Amino acid sequence: MNDDKTLVCRCEEVSLKTIRDTVQQFSCSSREVKLRTRAGMGYCGGRTCRHVIDTIVSDVNQQAVADEVQLSYRPPVRPMTFGVLGGCCHDNESY
């Protein structure tokens, strides 16, 4: 991936250039990149971009990905009533 305009994290619209610049400036780990750029904090919770972020950080720092503090996945959670799950009413309706 050489195109700096490539979006690594589509949910938060974080580009390859932003991640590379952050890693170079702060000598970051994947977790620090996540906290500084919000890459991996979108709707998918890092399921789409986590591995790519780890690889970019590893390439820029010229070190293997450390297993101590990995990026964690966050499930997309939104409270729903049983009525919505059962299909008897819509999310914005009250009983």
C-alpha cells in the first residue's frame, strides 16, 4: 500500500498517511495509534482494519507486532427491546 490517500479505517475515515505520520512522529504502538487517530474505533469496532493497522505499525517501526497489548474488538451494541427483536413494533414506537 503506497497510496497515502487510502482509507485504512473506513468507519472513522483514517488514511494510511495519517497512521504512518502518527507512528513516525510518536513511535507509537497499534494501541497508541488507535487512541491518537480513532482508527479502529468506528462502527465495526476494528474488525475490518485492526490487522492492517498492526501491519502498518510493524512496517514503520521495523519491529514485530507485540502481543502484550493488542487492539481489542468492540461489538456494535445498540439497546433494543424484545418487541423490536420479535418484530412486533419499530424501534421508535412506545408500548
